[in-house]
Amino acid sequence: VDLVESGGGSVQAGGSLRLSCEASITTYCMGWFRQAPGKEREWVAVIRSDGRTNYGDSVKGRFTISPDHAKNTVTLQMNGLKPEDTAMYYCASDLFCRKLWDGSPTSWGQGIQVTVSS
């Protein structure tokens, strides 16, 4: 599965950004990871094809993942951004959601930078 990310950029703390990820084919489970310099990669949000979602504790209540089935796209709406949200964000997908939760999905996007200034 090819994944192409778009969106991202720079914003001040408290602002919002939206990331999009277009998949070449429909997959059961898609999500977003992020990795900041010097830190381990962490999963941010996951969505199943039936619409069920899961969020990492650090983004709950601020980020929303949603699908656009017609376009094989998922978006990550990020509100209330904090400087600690600064990271490279990666889209990922797999037939099995557990592969995303354990950090080993089959497909990865190229990554897109999100920078939040204080």
C-alpha cells in the first residue's frame, strides 16, 4: 500500500493543523505515528474501516482522526497544539490494527513535519 501524506507545517501553540493521508488501496486499519528528535516513535491515533478509533493519551481530546472512504483518505485534525507536539508525523496502515499498536505496520508514508512554536 502506498501512503501519501499532506498538510502539516508550522503553527503557534494553541493553533490547529490538519494532516491527510491518501492510500493507494483500502486497508482495514490506518493511523498516525510521530517521532520527535531524540525521542522514541509513538502512535498517535488509529482508525478501523468500521470507524472505531483509538488515541494516544497525549493527544486525547485534542486530535481527531476521521476517514474519507470515497478517497481512501484519513485525516488527522490537530487542535490545541502544544510545542511538545512538534515531530515528524507518519501515516501507516495494515490489515491488522495490532501491527499499528505494536509499532510494526506493513506500510508507511514518507513523513511530514509539524512544528509548534511557543
